[in-house]
Amino acid sequence: MRNRKLFRLLFVLFVVTSLVACASPTPAPQAEGETSDEEPIRVGWFGALSGDQAVWGTAERNGTQLMIEKINEAGGVLGRQIEFYNYDDKGDQLEAVNVVKRLIQEDKVVAIIGSNSSGRNIAVAPIAEENKVPVIATYATNPKVTVPEEGVLNEYTFRVCFTDPYQGAVMANFAYTDLKATKAAVLYEISSDYSVGVRDYFKQTWADLGGELVADEAFKTGDVEFRAQLTKIKDAAPDVIIMPFLYKEVALATKQARDLGITATFIGGDGWPSSELITMAGPSVEGSYLTDHTNINLPNVQDWRNEYKERFGKDFEVNAIMAHDAILVLKTAIEKAGSADPTAIKEALESMDAVEGLTGTIKIDGATHNPVGKAAVINQIKDGDFVLFKIVEGMK
């Protein structure tokens, strides 16, 4: 009798459990890459947090993080919070490829910010294309980042910075028109896409203006001794020396140039701006000029600088400004798309209205994925600081 009662009880429990299960259907499986409206929007960043470029990469990562924190505090995007994933690419192209794959395939990000390198962005562009995830480059100025060859567009790579054809032309026009120089020399890093690009476009514009190129000397990545090249440059007696490479080598080269008795004016690119340059180079760069992306004296830039200092306990580098604008552009694109779907974001980036960033008005050209009309500034190193000298008309 007890066994029969026990059997009946178990049978009733089985029926009730089955009915409850039928009344609570399991949600349909979520498609790969798709996120629900309640889930955070996953955004990635890659850049150098170690090595020679860590001073810029750290500032850029911090700027991205700070901007995301501010957006989340204000309610997020489309009512959703942003979840931030970031990795050190160690300033290496292969490592950049690996971390971008990780961001896309493991972390399932819908967009990626970074990096501050033309070479690394060129390397990761095929990964973005293959996986259809947009990358917004912050400080990658070589034209091949978005347009690898004429008639070909990297459809999932964008940038918020000006390009090397424009930067090289700005340098040439400034040297010829403002400094009244007629003879120029170039010292460049032969294995750097950035350095070679700026050098090529400077030379092209310089020739168009009627200037004379009296020396064109190269060095390899990792070199610390430049006296052989500088001696040739000294013998050519230029009015200006164009140095489109990064601050560590700039500090070494300018010191060695002054030691050799070279008195020509140095002109650098957007690889110069760093407090580390002033510390390392000292008086050898005093009076030099360089192209840069924004007027640091603007009130909104100073506000961002103060917010950065309060959050991270130290001053920013210009990369933190570019990171701000990259996230602003991404946020605007997601809002326009009404979705965090990567392809929808990509299409919104190509067609969205202009936004006002810290570096000026940003409107992405759908045909090139470059910002239209992005202006440059000429800064001078004066009394151990970067001082605004001139604002230049935006690139076409």
C-alpha cells in the first residue's frame, strides 16, 4: 500500500513539473555577435601600454576609459552601459593583430578604438574587414590605413585624425611661406609607414612650391646614432630640417645635430608632442616647430585636461584628446544607427552628421573614411613647453 501511495505521489510531481516547464519556455538561442537590449555594449581598445610608445598608449587608453565612464554615468548609449576591453599591443604589429582578434572573437566587441600607429592599423585592417567590426583609428595618419591602394577602401576602418598628405603639405607650406626657407633637408625612419609617408608628401609639396631639397637621409628603427646622416645634412647647409619620427629618436637626433653645430630650424610632425620629448631633448628642441591636431589652449580642451588630471593623477598627452573624439564619434554613430550591431555602426559612421570634438568639427567622408576639413595647428617649443603658433586651414 505504501509503495502504491508513493508511486502516485511521484507521478503527480512529475506531471506538475512538466506543466510548469511547458509554461516557462526557454528563450531562443542568441545569434553569434548579437546582443540583447539589456546587455552592455562591448567596446575595445588596443595600443602600446609598454615600450617606447607607452606614454601615448597609456594616455589614449585612459582617455578612452574616462570618456566611457562619463557616458555611462549619463545613462549610457541607447539606455545601455558600455563595457570596456583593452589590451597592450606592445607597439608591435603582430601583437596588434593578435589582440584585435581577441577583442573580436573572444570579447565580442562591436567596435574598436585605436591605435596611435599607422603601421599597426594597416596590419589589423584585414581583421576588421573579415569580421565586419569597425575600427576607429585615433592617431594613424598614413593614407593606407583607410585606402590601401587607389580605388580600394577598408570598409571597416575609420579615423578621426588628419592624414599624412595634409600634414606633409602643412609642413612644406609653413617652412616656405612662414619661415621663408628655400633649402630643406629630411631625416626620416625608413621602416616606419608614418615617417616615410610624411617625408614623401613633404617632398612633393616642397617641390611644387619651388623649394630645394638639399639632403634626404634615412635611419633604421632602433638606431640611436645619427651623426653620419647629420654630417651630410650639415654639409648641405639647409634652412630647415624635417624630422617626421617619434620623440625618443627626435631627442637623440636633435641633441646630436646641435653638438655638430647645426643651426637649422627643426620641424617635426605629430609624433613629437610629448612631455617626454622636452625632458629628454632639453634645449636642443627649443624654438622648433611641429604639426599637431588641436589647440590645447581652448577652454573645452583645458576642461578635459583637468578632468583627466583629477581621474588619473597626472597630466594628459594629446592622445587622450584623440581618444575623446573617437569615442564621441562612436557614440554618435550608435545613436544614429539605433543599434549596437557592428554593420549598422559602420553604415552610420559613413553617413552621420558632423560632431564637434575637442580637435574641431569631425565629419567622416564615406568615400575615404577620413574626417573632412580637419584642421592642423603649428606649435612651437618655447621656454620648455608646446605653445600654439598658428592654426592651419583644414584638409580637403
